[in-house]
Amino acid sequence: MTPVGLQHYLVLAAVLFSAGLCTMVVKRNAIGILIGAELLLNAANINLLAFSKYSAGTLDGAILALFVIVLAAAEVAIALAIFLNFYSRFASVDVDRGDQMRG
Amino acid sequence: MDNLDTIVFYFLAALALVGAMGILVSRNIVRTAMWLLATLVAAAGLYFLLGAAFVGAIQLIVYAGGTLVLIIFGVMLTAKNPNVSYTPRTAEIVLGVVLCVLLAGALIFVLHGTAWPNNVKSVEEVKRMSQAQRDLVGPNNPDATESTGRRFLGDYLVPFEVLSLVLLAVLIGAAYLGRPKVPVIGAPRGVNPPPGQEGPRK
Amino acid sequence: MNAILGPLITIVCVLGAVLTLAALLIWVERRLLGLWQDRYGPNRVGPFGLLQSVADMVKIFFKEDWLPPLADRAVFIIAPGIVMAVTLLSFAVVPWGPGLAVADLNVGLLFVLAMSSLSVYSVALGGWASNNKYSLLGSLRAVGQMISYEVFMGLSLLGVVLQAGSFNLSDIVEAQRGLWFCLPQCVGLGVFFVAALAETKRIPFDLPEGENELVAGFHTEYSGFKFAMFFVAEYIGVTLVSALTVVMFLGGWLGPWLHPVAWFAIKTLAVIAFIVLIRASLPRPRYDQLLALGWKLLLPLALANLLVTGAIVLAQGE
């Protein structure tokens, strides 16, 4: 087996990123879309730490990853509060229901 | 030892990929969240493998233990019938999947064509450094956690403080968005909206 | 070969000790409850009823393993496994004596907190997958309670981390050589203990399974071995928080004359007995009282403790 290096992590993160993007495109459930976004953020975090370990050799990758984790928590808190309001208005979290303002 | 690392990497990578595919394919929203849990745990394992134990632990505590629990909480509150699923049109699914496969292919193609620089310091080099120099180094740094703390209160002080402001704003915003829309019987003063200003009743 | 065999033996010993202790705890708790409530408790099977847990286990093995017809089968089956796995994993970093831990992680304390926060999933998913209103209510309560009290638990332990200057549990024990942290960190100890009781869903805080309101809460639909896993995991959780209290506040294995492991065991058993005494004597609060206690009393206390400890450590360092 070839030893694991930067490329392995980058390819893994690329596939995770594409899967997350695909989830966001394909799902109609608002919470499903949110979960897709979480996948994107995790792919980015894997990249940050892999570059930190194999290429840059600095601590900044870990620090940025910590920022990402905290911001993801904040994002989910707000998004869920919005979804709960959405749900109390439309009795569903199907994002297609929220098209009342289309021209 | 290198061999063990390789095996662990492939195991965690497989777990993360299976989780990602599960998220993509699963119709049931709680199942989707469970697959995300698998991916998050695998990612945390990868962080441990990459020598960032602190980030891995924080990932488990905040992401897996807080954020995803919040999502599952949201699912429980918004799913009247937990097995309900929303299906998009087939054409949309096909288009989305094709585009994302193309994206993944393009990314992997570019990644294989690029040579990344390698500025990683060895263990001996890190040992010879002064404290201030060592704080900049991630891999092979024995006190990476302490260095992270010093960097947060040093170079990254302003983003760190801005982040706490963001969290405060999120706290207030979430409390505002989540306030009761219809009067709650027996609630303490200030929780219910004043008479005449209640939101729409549904 | 020794590099693999040594850790394996430690792992087997720790697993054996923890599982035996958990089984024994069921008997110990019932006997102690009997003692404090002026009755006998189980005393028929074996000497002093010691084999009661064995009899219970045999009974549970032969019970019908029932799946609710509308349950989400896979999630329903996985849920009790999660709590069992994560509570047992937490023991990997607990130091039983000097150098006696399965894994001496640098972020050991964070690892324990991470594992305890993952145990929320078994409750949330188990209650959801049962497709039962009582279970769902129980698991909603449990999620709210556990993610709230996790915050106070982490904050109350940070004072100890500041004083010891490390997340490593062995280092924390060594830092208590002069003075156990239960004295300078008495506020932290109080907050931690209340939060730990709530995390393990023990009696004063057992609202997720409050039997006179919710049948049995999140595990209403569980039977047979899957129920046993929830049940045993609760006792393993009690052992874990007791061991953690000892490591963080009561000097771990430190003590005169006796073997370090013996000291650790004695202190842990004493904390467990105290937890049982609390069960025997305290009533259950309402759910809003529980959350108010956490956010209005424990959180400010823990933050103030952290602030004062930080200031003192900073002043001493200069």
C-alpha cells in the first residue's frame, strides 16, 4: 500500500464536497439541505487540516477549522429557528412551499 | 506503525464516504441525520489521525454532540409523520447527480495535476525552536493545544472576539425567532407578546 | 508482540472490572436503598442476595425480544448499542493508577466529554424510533436536559483544567499531590456533581423516564436484551461520573499506605454510595424547574468560578 499522503485526504474531501453539494441540490426537505451544508463544511475542514499537516506545516489550519466548527453551530441554530417558523406557517419543511413571493 | 495509520485512514475514509452516500440516498430525514453522524465521527477520527487531537475532540463535542443533536431536535419538532419524505422530480435528481459527479471528477483531476509545497518541520526542528516560533507550528508540535490557545489570544484575537459577538447575535436572534407566537398559559411576564400584537394564528 | 499484548490485557481488565462493577452496582443500589428506607432489599439469591444481578440477567436473556410493529427497525436496534459503546469507550482514558490507563490521551478530559455528549443520540434515536408518544416525549426531554447540562459539566471542569494546566487526566491527578481540587474548586465540584447526575438521568433528574408521567420514557418499548443494555449503561454511566469526580476533584489514586488502585476503588465506591443516597432522599423537580436550575443558577456559578480561578491562576503565574 502506498503511504497515505496529502492527495488521499484531498480526494476524500473532494468527493465529500460533491456529495454535500448534490444533497443540497437534490433534497426538498429544508433540514436535509442543512445536512448537506454540514457535509460541505466538513469536507473543507478535512482539507484545512490535511494541508496543515502535509503542506503548510502551520497551526493556522487547525485554528480555521475551529472557527468553522463554531460558525457551523451558529448557522444551524439560526437555520433551525427559521425552519420552525416556516413549519408553523406552512405545516411542512418542504422548501418548495416557500415560494409565495415569486413574481 | 505507518501500516496501521494507512488501515485506519482507509477505514475512516470508507465510513465517511458511506455516510455521505447515505445522506445523499436516504429519504427518511432521521436516517439522513444518522448518516451525517457517521460522517462527523469519521471526520473526527481523521482529525485525530492528522495530529489535530484538539480539533477532533471539539468536533465530537460541538459538532456531533451539539449541532447535530439540534438538527435531530428540529426533525422531531417538524415531522408530523416521521416517515414523510419530499421527493423532487426525476429530471432534477439526474441533473444534480450528473453535475456533482462532473464537479468531483474535475476536482480530482486538478488535484492530481498539482504539486503542493512541503514546508513541514520535523520533530527535531520543532524541538530546537523558541516558544514563539513553536506556536506557529501545527504538526509535530507536542503542545499543539496550548499553542492553539495562545494563537487565539494573540494573532487571532480580533476574529476570536468577533466570533463571540457573532455567537451573542445568534443567541439573541434564535431566541427572537423562536419566541412563542400564541400566548402561553401561565408564562412569566415578558414571554407572551402584548395584547393586540400576537402573530398570525395557524 | 508485547506492544500489542500489553494494551490488550489492560483493555480486557478494564472492561471486565467495569462490567462486573455495573452488574454488582444494581445489587448494591437496591440493598443500600433498602437500608436507607428501612426494608430488606434483595436478599434471597446467594449470600446476602449477591447473585441477584445474575438471576436478573438470566431472566432478561429469556424474555421475548419485541420490536414495535411501526418502529424504525435499524435505528431502534442501534440506539441501545450507541450508549453502551460510548460509555465503555470513555473508560479508555480514566487512569486507575499511575500509568494505568488504556490510552493516555493529551486531550483525555475532552474525550470523556465528547463521549458523554454522543450518548444523547441513543436516547434521542431510541425514543424516536419507538414510534410511541411517551417515548418521543421522553426523548425530547432527555435531549433538552442532556445538551443543557453538558454545558455546565464542561464549564465546571474547566476550573480544574486551569489549575492543573492540562487536559490529561493523569496530569490532573498528579497536580493534586499537595491539595485535592475539591477544596479550591468546591463550587466547580458542586456544579459538576449536579450536572453529572442530570447527565446520567439519575433519580432527582430522571424526567426523561419519569414513570408516573411517561410510563418509562424513552425506553418504554424496549424489552429483553436491548432494555438490559440501557439499564446496564445507566450503571456504567454512574461508575463513570464517580470515577471522573474522583479523578478531577478527589485526588484520583493519591492516598497514604494503600495501593493506588485500592484508593481509587475506595473513593469511587464512596461517591457511588453518595449518589445512591441522593436517589433515596430527593424528589423529582418539574421540567421547567430543572432547566431553570441549570441556566439560572449553575451556569452563572460555573462562569463565576471559571473567572475567579482564571484570575487567581494568572496572578500566581506572574
